[in-house]
Amino acid sequence: MATPFDVPLAQLRTRQSLKWRTYAPDVLPMFVAEMDVSALEPVVRAVHDAMSAGDTGYDHGTRYAEAFAEFALERHGWDVPVAGTRMVPDVMIGIVEVLGVLTHPGDAVVITTPVYPPFRAFLEHAGLHVVAVPLTGAGRLDLDALDAAFVDARAMLLCHPQNPTGTLHSAAELTALGELAARHHVRVVSDEIHAPLVLDDEPFVSATAVIPQAVALHSASKAFNLAGLKAAVAVPGAEAGADLARMPEIVGHGVSQIGVVAHVAAYREGGAWLDAALEQIRTNVATVDRTLADRLPGARWTPPASTYFAWLDLRGCVPPDADPARVLLQEGALAVNSGPTFGAQGAGFVRMNLATSTDVLAEGLDRLVGALV
């Protein structure tokens, strides 16, 4: 049965994006969050039609939020307040703009590490002070540590679902986090870009559904491989609408009209494509689990509940103080993300992108094992 991942490696290597142009041709790239997929046909058609019609002006209206709300209701049972949403150029810029309303330069913003490296970079660029609170050893929120950190903080930037661990924060965890944040007058901003990529039976629950003062950022870019067509939406919790309304109107000027066209088509017509992609990712997760158990017993990992990343603990496979990502690149011509870039807790870990075909994954695992055994 054909899947969105049935793209030959030779064809993938003709792409001009970061994933396929960062390293030499002999290196197999399994690092940055790009999916090795064919384009979703409704997206191709919608973009083609917009270009053919010369519909390349400025974005207008709430069509993105409306399409997202339909998708969120169907996928998550979540009733998105369309009228209170705001369009933003992409998730990270949206995060900075939302925090610009909720904080002042120099304020402390808490992140939970290991976490997506641009969190720190964007926050520091915005003049905010970053406070890193480690997740527990099981990849869960450490509420006691957050309680202590919130004393001097103004906001928290949450990664949900969590990148790189693949943890899906539960409704109970989010509720407890919200109670803690309210007690300390800390505002929660939640990056929920991987929400459609849930792999197990536990449902995705937006932070805004249980934390009334929270704001969430969503985009079709990760689930449908549309990072090059930028658009995103900020969604307020029940008590955050007035704050989101204070975001400067000019923020929306950076939204791509063609990006909106693409994302709307993906949300409205991409359900079957996404289901097929998720099934392949689940198959790939099972393949990694078997391969590590059979061929690389020194490796440790917890299969992700969401996202398409493998967060691999390779401390048992490399000498002390060695960066396994460097070893894999030098010895196996395999490019993965270095764990320490996600925070100090990432030492000895790598992040490996599993959003690829069965054949490419097999090649990547052969290189992984060959470089470490």
C-alpha cells in the first residue's frame, strides 16, 4: 500500500531544503524536522490555483482559524474560539509576539529541558531571561521544581507535545501546571505545533482547554510538511482573549497568503494523508524498538507518544564525554541532532527523525549500529 513516504532517496536528494543541503551527498540526513514525504495533492492544487489566479496578495480574514477549528474539533474534540484567535507568521514568531504582550524585557521565562533549541535562542533574542527546569527522568513535568522556578518568573513556554522526548502532557498534568501558574501569576504559552502527531491512544488536550489564562500556538507545518509555506494561529484560553487582542496588528502582516492557502487545504482535505503518515511513523517506531533491542542493547530510549522523533540515550555506546552525534557523523555518515543542543540533560543523547520511508530508516539504523558497535 502506498504511503506519503514512498519517495526514493535519489529523489529526496534533489531537494533544496536545509535537510538535504547541509551535509555532503554521502551523509544520510535524519536530523532537522522535515518529513521525507510527497506533497499532499490538495495542497498542490490549492497553491497552483492561487498562483494561477494571481491571488498572491496579503492574507485576510479568519479562514485559517476556521479550517483549524474544524480540524481540531474532529481530531481532538476541541472547540476552538475562532473569533478570539490571531494570525501570526509562524509558531516561534507568534510565541515571541505573545510573550511581548505578557512580559517585559528582562523578565524570566521558564522552559522545561531538554527542549527544542530555538526556544532559548528566540527568548534571549527578545531580551527575556531563560530559566531551564529539567523534566523528570521519565520525561514528565517536575511540578515541585516548577513551583520553585515560578517564584521569580513571569511566564512559561511549554512544549506540548514535547520535542525531543515525544512526551504527551496529560490533561491532569496540564491542570496541575495551570493551578501552579495561577498561584504564582505566571502565564503559560504553549507551542502545540506537533499536536496532530499523536501516536498512541492518549488524546491530545490543548493547554488552553484546561488553563484559562494560557495561549497556544498551532500550525499545519509539522504534520503536513509545510515549513516552507509559513502560517500559524494563536489560540487564547477562556481568560486570555483580551491579552491576545493587545498583540500589535502589524504582526499579521508577516503571514504568507500562499502559506494560508496551503495550510487551509491541508487541514480540510488532508485527513487520510495524515492518517497514512501516522501509521508509517508508528511502524518506524516499532522498527527502531526492535533494532535497538536486537542489535544495539547499549542504547536506551522510550518510544514517543507523539511527534516523529527518537530521543536516543547512547551513553552506553560511546566513551564518556563523547558526543554520539559527532561519532555517528564521522563514523557512519549519519546526521542526527546533538543532544546537548536541547539542554544540559541531552548530554549523551541524539534526536533522530523517523519521518521517512522503511528503506531510508533501515539504512539509517544500519549506519547507527555500524558506527557504534
